[in-house]
Amino acid sequence: MGAGFSGFVAEKEAPLSPSLGDIPESCVALVLNYLDAPEICNLGRVNRVFRQASSTDFVWESKLPENYQSLVKKLFNQNPDNLPKRHIYSILCRPIRFDAGTKEVWMEKRSGEICVSISWKGLKITGIDDRRYWNHIPTDESRREFGSNSEKNKKEEEEEEEEEKEEEEGAEEVDWRGQQNGVDAAAEAAAGGGRGGGEAAMQRSADKRRVADELRRRRR
């Protein structure tokens, strides 16, 4: 019995094996500082020490862009010193619209680079309102909701399509009139029997067709 009791006491006094929970939080934070953001989030689920280390500001500040303070002030109108760095990282990774909804900015999770997407309404191009050079053609790949109210966009697109249809009809009418005038001129020249007059009439007809083709090409 004495031997059994002494063995029990020795077993109680045996040192416990170390675990991940025994690692100091500062050491864990130093290791996490060299990892990517998704890896930091995954390791934060290991235990309490890893979770606390994965929330420290200096770990996440190294993942933020250098101008993150100015971005937070401009996009959210908040003081970045009052926000946890992990929270700043989280909100910057989401697409944020600004400038009347014509631009969108977000941060790429792994590289930390800032990406910007600009709607066609946010472009400043000389002559963009001139239909002879530019024309907005919506496609299935375009972001219809990007920019402003979707109903307003839909109404504007319908008005643009109606104007384009009227312009195409006008171009067809000009083309038809040009061809008709050419036929009439050729008939008059044939009736007059003059070779010089017929060539002049055919030249005028060709010129009118070229003008009509040019108008139709510019409106496309």
C-alpha cells in the first residue's frame, strides 16, 4: 500500500507536457506578422492565445497600405486612430463607392494593393458627349447597378436607344433620297442625250451616296 501511495504522489508531481497555450502572446504575434491575412485568421482559431495575438494592431498594420489613414478619413469620415487595425483591414477589403457612385475602391486581400474601378459616367474624356465619336453600348458584362439609381440608368438608356433609332432612321432617309436623286439625275441626263451632263449627274449621285454612308458610319 505504501508503494502504491508513493507512486500516486510521484505521478501527481510529474510535470505536464508543454502546449501551444504556453507560448507567450507576443511571440505568437511576431510569427503571425510574417503571414498573410487569410492565414492569420485561420490560426486565430487555434486557442485563446492565438486569437488574442491575431487581433493585435501591429500585426494588421503591416498588412495595410501606407495611405490607409487618408483612405479611412476620406471614405468613412472617421479617425483611423480610434479604430482597430483589423477592423480597418476588413472594411477596406469591401468595395466602397464614392464620387456620386461613379467610382469604386477596394484593397486586394493578399497583396494589400489598392484597386479602383471607374464607371463610364466617371470618365472625363474630351468629346465623350459627342455621338459622332462616342456611343454607350450596354452589354451583359457591364455593371448596370454601378454608378447610381438603376431606374434612372434604365430610363437614360431607353432615351439613348430612342435617339439612336431616330438618327438611324434619318440616315436611312438621307441615303434613300440620295439614291433617288441619283436615279432622277441619270434619267434626266439620258433624256437630254448629253454625255457630259450624264457624267456630271452620276458624279453628283456618287457624292450624295458617300455623304449618306459617312453619316451612317459616324452614328454607329
